[in-house]
Amino acid sequence: MDSKTQRFNIVGPCSMESRDQIEAVFKVAQTIGVSYVRAQVFKPRTNPNSFQGMADEGITILKDLAPKYPDLKYVCEVCSNEHFDKLVNVASVIQIGARNMQNFELLKYVAANFKNEFVLLKRGFSNTQKEWLSSAEYLISGGIPKDKIILCERGSRSFTSPTGVSLDFINALMAKEAGFKVIIDSSHGTKEARFVLPLAKAAIAMDFDGVMIEAHPNPAESVSDRDQAISLEALTDFFK
Ligand code: PEP
Ligand code: MN
């Protein structure tokens, strides 16, 4: 694939929970030809008592599995400078999540120390187009070329949507107009498994640069974001 037609589809569980769980996902990603996998070891959680991610143990597993899955590339969220330092040599894509979109010191640190393939910047669920692009500007003015930035639309908090979130395609289209690569996260953008694939399909039809989809070997057992997790079988069917 040349860079013009490259799709940045990203699949994987909300959080990495065990070696077996992540490896089951990697096998499927390899089979369906999706090369970017969610390899999330640090989880920003609303409640401090919720699972916070496998952290260092997860990083050890990711390093261990890398030679076995040479075609896969890890997408890892960082919430702090320390997370970045631990993942800079492990992740192909550094993810900055919705909650950290305006963590300006983190944006500056990532830009100053960046040596990865891409940085993925999600729009905060209450942030405007202008704020999103201004955060991207922090990355650019810190030295990251624009073509190494992938913007990810993950939905807005909504008073009217029954799931509490509305996927905001207008923000995504305007980010594309501004010359960025843009992908659609239809998992966090819908919050319910039954809506994830229809909206991913819409995103592909609208010619975005890719989709992010959360999938789990056993969705009912997913430790985080269980309601939006789709099965690996459904994921496989979709990419066929
Ligand atoms: C995620 O993708 O793991 C995540 C936490 O999403 P968001 O930042 O969009 O809530
Ligand atoms: Mn999630």
C-alpha cells in the first residue's frame, strides 16, 4: 500500500488484560490483515478503584510478543511523561486520549521526544474543533511533522443520545479539511456493541483514513468498556 491509500485501522481490546487475551487478538489482527493493534497498558479510568492497566507487566509481554508478530504495530496510550518514556521504544503509535487532549505539558513532552511512526490525538468529548486543532498545533510546533499526526474522532458527550455519546462526523470532516489524517473510533463513539460496526462502516464509506474498533476474545468478560466490546468473530466478518 502506498501512503496515499494507507488505512489506519486499529483493532484490539479496551485494555490489555493478559498475555492470552492480547495474543488472541493479535492472531486475529494478523489473519484479517489489520496491522495496528490496541496494546493498552496504562488505562485512564474514571474511578481509581477500577483496573488501571497491566502497566510494566504488560510492557514486558508486548516486548516478548513483538518478534512473534512482526507485522503488527502497537498503539499505546500515554497519560504522563513517565508513560511515554516507558513506551517510546515499544509503541509504533503514541496515543493521547480524550482526557489528555488539553494536557499541554504532555503534548509538549511527546513532541520534544517523539521518534515513533505516528501520534494519535483524540478529540476530547467536550472539546471544539478549534481546541482540537490547537492541540495538534502543540505537536506540530514541538517538531512533529503534520503527516505523522493522526486525529481520532471519538464522539461527544450528548444529552440526546440514549448512549450518552454522539459520534461527531462534522468535527471529523473539518479535521480532514484542515489537512490531517482522521480516523473514527466507533467504539467510544457509540458505547454500545451493536452500534460499533454500522458506524465504522459509515466512516469507511465517508472515506476517513481508518477506524478504531474495540474487540475482545470474550466481550462479556471484558474488564473495561464491556458494553462496547465486539467479538473477534464479528471483527473478522467485518474486515472480510
Ligand atoms: C481509549 O481509546 O482507550 C480511550 C481511553 O478512549 P478515549 O480517550 O477516547 O476515552
Ligand atoms: Mn475503551
